Amino acid sequence: MAYRRAVRSELEAVSAENHPPHDIAASFAIGVFITALPTLGTGLLLFVAIVYLFDRVSKLALFASVVVLNPAAKWGVYAASFWIGTLLLGPVPGVSPADVSFGAGPGIVARLLLGNVLLAVVFTVIGYVLALRFVRACRGHEIGIAELLPERPSK
């Protein structure tokens, strides 16, 4: 419940910002793209650089993207990335699924990165569309966060 309240609070803050809906959605989408890539922790440094360099960036929307692709969810993204990369480039000769790691060779890394970039692009487009709809719905129709994220029924 505390996590749910924190997410609700962040969403309310993002929708109340003075940025135009496009800027908020673009900020969120950029954050999703960076978070989806295997940046090995440097993504947050990239976020700080983006915020410093661009005035139109919604800081809240950019950093809210981390909630969507948190470290626990990224393992599933990496597995899907390798699968997509293998589908497109074919299997790595002499390597079984148990051997898959960053240190296992350039063939594995190439498949992982290709699949990861493709997934990041798809996630970015979806994130932009959903964020834009969310901000427009909150602003245009005066939809409150409570209607979009209702509390769970009590047990």
C-alpha cells in the first residue's frame, strides 16, 4: 500500500506540472528508452545530464520511468532481448542457453544488444502514447488519479 501511495503521489505531481503534455510524454519516453537499455547504472547519470542540458524535460516524468522498468523487471527484458536477437541473427554456434552472459562472447552480446535496442524502441513508443493519454486525460477531463488507480478492495 505504501508503494501504491508513492506511485499515486508521483503521478499526481507529474500531471500537475506546467510542462505541455507532449513534453511530459517525451520525457517519460526518453526515460523508458534509457532505462530499458543495459546501461549498468549509468542511466541515472544520463538522466541528470539530460535534465541539466534541456529545459523542456519534465524531471518527474523522466525519473518516473524507473518505476516502470525497475531492476527486477529488467531481467525479463534481458531474456526477451536475447530471444529476439537470436531470432533475428540466429543461434550462437556452440553456446547453450545456460552459457548466456555478457562474458560469453561477442555473439551473445550482439544478440542481447540488438534485441534490447528493439525492445527499448517499442517500449519508448508505447510509453510515449500512454503518458500522453494519461496527461491529457488528467488535464482535459479533470480525471483524478483516484479514478485511474483505485485503491484495492479491503479484505
